Amino acid sequence: MGPPVEERKHVSVFQKQFLIVFATILIPTLFLLCLQLSRTAQDARSRLEASGQDSLTHIAGNFDLLLNQLNQISLQISLQAGISDMLRNPFEQSPYEISQNKELLRSWLKTNPLYYSMYLNIWQNGKVLTTGEGIYESDQFFDRAVLDNLISASSGPVSAKPVMRTLPDPPGVDVITLGRPVPVTQQDALGFLVINFRKDLFLQTLQNVSPDPSSRLLVYDALNQPVTEALQGFDEASAIRLIHSGPNASSIVKVGGERFLLTGRSLPASGWTIGQLIPYEKYYAERMQEGLVRAGWILAAVLLLGGAAAYFFASLLYHPWRQLALRLQSHLKQGSVQEKDAYTMVNSAIHHVLALLRKNEPIIRDHLVRDLLLEPLQDERERAERLREAGISFLYGHYAVLVIEEEPTGTRAAFSSQSLYLFSVAEKELQARFLTAGTILERCRFAFLLNLAAGQWDEERKAELAATIRMIRETVRVSMQTELSFYVSGIQPLSDAANAYEQVKRMMAYRSLLPYAEIYFAAGETESGSFPYPAAYQRLLLHAVLAEDRVLVQKHLNEFFVRYLEKPDYPYPQLQQMILMLMSHVLGSLGQEGYDIGPLMDKVQLLQLQHCHNRKDLQEQLLFQLNQIIAFLEETRTRHNAYSDIVQQAIRFMTSHYAEPLSISDIAASLNISHSHLSRVFKAEVGKSPLDYLTETRLNESKRLLMDKSLPLKEIGMQVGYQDVQTFIRSFKKLEGTTPGEFRKREMNHS
């Protein structure tokens, strides 16, 4: 019966840990053993090279010794009385004396079997004395060419370099020829001594003195001719180039399928080159076998001790997993405990925790950014720790708060369904260009922290932000037909992020007073201060509304915006309050005039003015509400169909007699009714008293007359019913908010 599943898995995990530890020990050991074997191979070659160089040194010494023997022979021959006398006085030599000198030279040949023959060239009489054939005339000497070459190659007392050649007589004899001027003791030579060595005995001598009899000797003369027997398949030219390349040059070469170590050296004194082919295979194999045996013992010891150490450490490594598995068993499903070993259980638990962290990381990051904006954290270490835990990595110490708000173009349900998409679009584009982290504040409002260097918030960086925002705006406009507004605070430390967000919220609260912009950057606006209340514009707007003159209403409203809202010095809270008071006064004045403004209050909602997106939107909303009031007045009058006969007669009378000093009693007398009845009926139908209507008629006519610069104010006043010019000026200013002279000047400048 096999072991249970858990036990098999336990052994498998343990084996993995055992193999890891064992491999950790074994791999460096194998590397070191390979390194040791490599060093053994290098050491084997180095020793073989050193042995070859020692052997060559010994051979070179013996070769130099042979050359020194030539010098000694030359010296001794020069000191012989008969030879010396023959060189000095060759013409006085008798045949007997010449024969004696020949025998003397032959006696030297017998002293050493290396010597094959000798020539003595006597320069004074042009004779050549040989040890074999006797004496020759120089020009008839059989070896004349070699003799001339040796003489020409000699320089003063210096001998020519030895060369290898085959004698012409007797043919087929290989010799090594050396030559030297004689006598040695004189500055000027009188002759030239040539000695021919037997090549076979010469090479045998060199081979015999070689310390390594198993090696093959290579000898090349001064002309790089091989002196030793040529080897089949061996590149002589390459060998010579290698030997001449350096004093300790060596190489592994193949000769007849066998590998040899080639070493050699040049002999400057003779110009010859010697080399040696040392058998490499056997020596290398012996050294490597010794190294392999040594490495095998080391490896066996490491396998034994390393296996024990690996088992011990693997047990230590597996023990914590086993302990964790025992603790996790109570938290796992009953079925999974039997199917998982310790390692697998712990590994699954860790991956489960990591998956939960990755899944909740956006939520954690969202909550952290929200906390930083709403609840400032004063502890620097706490802020850094919470940022690190949320996976947020910032480089700089300053931040700007960017708030994005969706403009209401649909229902609140639509806001809820598309908020996540809008947030993801903005986050993707911003993170591509800025270090940022964001949060969803409300269903239609998002906020981002933009990490910036202290001096980085310049025009170039703002332009880059503007380009990014244009991309976000275009994306949501095309895909969702949605408009977004963007508000950016000033740059501040992270500890002041909440203050930066408050700065943005104040800007958003007064956005109806701001001109339209792609991005609203927070400025140092003042929230305290005072300025004169626009009572004149209040009266002008009220009179234009009561006169139901839409063109005049728009004109006065434009002037009001230019005068007050385009001046950045005025505090926004007071401006917003002033606009609400202005509209409230217009509505209140209608109530005072006797109109029932209850239905109008449902249409004209003043609080909607605070939700305008910008200054242009506010101006359009104000104009729309004022036009609604005018429409209400028009509707009220239409509802009463037309004025009564009394009112129509009163209007005609005032239109015809406005230039006269009229009173309410004069108008009522022309209609044969009381002035109180006229006032009650006229105000109920027209919305103003008869005298107010008369004043407006007079002043409207005066405006026409003021366009004529030739008419003085006094005459204009008299033409419209004012006997006193000061009364005319006061009435005009009360209704229009300006004096007649200022009105004329302004209108003339505009025209």
C-alpha cells in the first residue's frame, strides 16, 4: 500500500528543499574542481615547456662548445711552426715541408671522428692544402665556390656561420662546414681554415647530449635549411616562424597523428635554430590522471558531507512551513486540508492575501487621498508610512490639488453610472504625464494630488497640464457627451493638502464670478473688503424692467459686469451677495408697485445664480431672469386685455402736454375725475403712478434732445416741462443714475 497523498507531497517538498541546498553546495564545488583541473592542465604544459627549455639550453651549450672547438683548433693550428711558416713564406716551402704540414692537418682529423676533412687556403701563393687530395691551385680547387662564400661571409677575425651541404667530391657525403681566418694571433689573416664535420655524427652527438631521449631534435642552419631529417606532415616553415617569434615560444603541434609540444630557440652566435618536439599525450595524460584522481576524492568527500549538511538545512527550512500549516488548518476548509501539504497550504494562503491586497489597493489609495484632502495629517512619518502602505510613490515634497467636476447635463442616476469611467479616463491621462494619486469625492467630483518639485510649477508645466486636460475633455465629450470643469490649487507641501483643497472649494463656490477658462487656477483672491453698493445700476435696471425695455436691460447689465465683475480687486463673497441683493430689490420693488409676485418667485430662483459655471453663464442667467420678470409684467398687462378709457385718456393727455407744468390734479381735471381715483386706477393698470409715468415720458424725450449738442440743458429742461434746470438734473439722475451732461458725453463717445 502506497503512502498517503499528504506524505508523498511532504517528501516532494522536502526533496525540493534538499536538492536546492545540495545544489548550492555541489555547484561551487564542481566549479572549483573544474578550475583545479584547468590549473593542472596548465601546470602540466608549463612544466613540460620548462623541461623543454632546459633541454634546449643544454643542447645549445654543447653546440656552442663545438664552435669553440673550431676556434681552439684554429688557434692550435696557427701556433704550429710548420703551418705558421707556410702561411708566412709559402714560396720557400719545399714539397717535403708541404707534405709534413698536410700530415699535421690529417693528424687533427684523427683526434675526433666528427672531423671529416680540412682545407687550408694560403692566400699569398693562391694554394689550397687539403687533408685528402693534396695541394691545389685556388682557381682549380674542386670546392672553390664554398670556400669563396665562407671567405666573403667572414669579417676580420670573425668566422663565417656554419652551413650544411653535400660535398661534391666524394659525392653524397653530408657535412657541416665551418671556416675561420688564420692565424688567429694576427690582426691580418694570411689564410683561411675550413673544417667539414660529419652531419650524422654531429646530430648523433647533439641527440646523445639531450636530457630527454624521447624528444625529437630539430636543427636548422643559418639559411633555415633543415639539418635533421624532415618529418612527414610537419610544417617546417611554421615551426621556424614560431621559434623566431620569441625566446620562450611554444605550441602544441600534431605529427603523424600524435601531439607534441614544440619549443625552440635561436643561436645568435652561429645563426642556427634548434627546436624540440616533446611527446605531449603521455605526459599530459599522466598529470591529468593524477588531477582527476585527486578531484574524485574531493568530490566524494563533498558528496558525503554536503549530503548530510543539505539534509540538515532542508529539515530546518521545512520546519517553519510545517508549523504554519498546522496553524492554517483551522482556517481552511475541511476538504482542502487533506489535499494540500504544508508548503502548498502556506503558499495558497500568501497568494490569497496578496490577491486581496491587490484587489483592495485602489480602495485603500482612494481613502488615503480623501483623508489627506479632508483631514490633514500633521505627523510626517505617519503620512510617509500610509503612502507606502497604499503603494503610492512620490518623488517631490510639494503638491497641487486638481479637482474635476462633471457639469450637470443629465440626471443624477447618469452621474452615478459614469463616475467610475470618467475617473479612470482622467487617472490614465494624468498618470501618463504626472506623479499623481486620485479619489472620487462625490458621484460627479474627483480630486487628484499632483506631485511637483518646488520650482517646477511654471508656465511650461501648466501648459502641459492644460494639454492633458484637453485630451481628457475631448475623450469624455466624444464618448459620453459630457462636459467637465477643472480647478487647480496652488503648490503646497503635503501637510497643507487640506488647505489646498479648501482653496479649490472656495474657487468653485465663486466660479460664477470667474471668466471661462479651460482650467481655473487658484489665485490670491481676497475674501474681505468693501466697495460702494451699485445703487445707480439698481435703479437703472428697475426702471428698464418696469419699462419692459429688454435692450436697455441688457445694456445696463453689460455695464454693471464691466464695472464690478471684471475688476479683480473686489472680494468674491461681497460680489455674490451684491448680485443676490440686486435681484431681490428688483423683485421687492415689483411687490411694492402692487404686483402679485408669488407666481414669479417660482420662476425666478435666485439661488440658481450660485450654480452658474462661469461669469458668462452668470450674465446669461441674470439676463434670462430679468427677461422672465419683463415677460411676467407683459403677461400681467395682457391678462387685463387693454387699458381702460380713463388710463388711455390720461396717457394721451400726458403725451400731448408733458412740456407744461402738469400736476396729478391737472390730469384728473382734464378727465373730470378725482385725482385719488385716477392714481388708484392708473397704478393698478400701468404698474406705476401717473406722475412716474409723466416723469419717464419727459426724460425719454430729454434723452432724444440731449443728442443735439447745440441745445443747453436749461432749454432742454424747459422743453420737457421743467422750469428749473436743477430739478431737471435731479430727476434725470434719480431715474438714469447719471446726470444729463454725463449721459450726453457718454452717448456722444459711443456714437
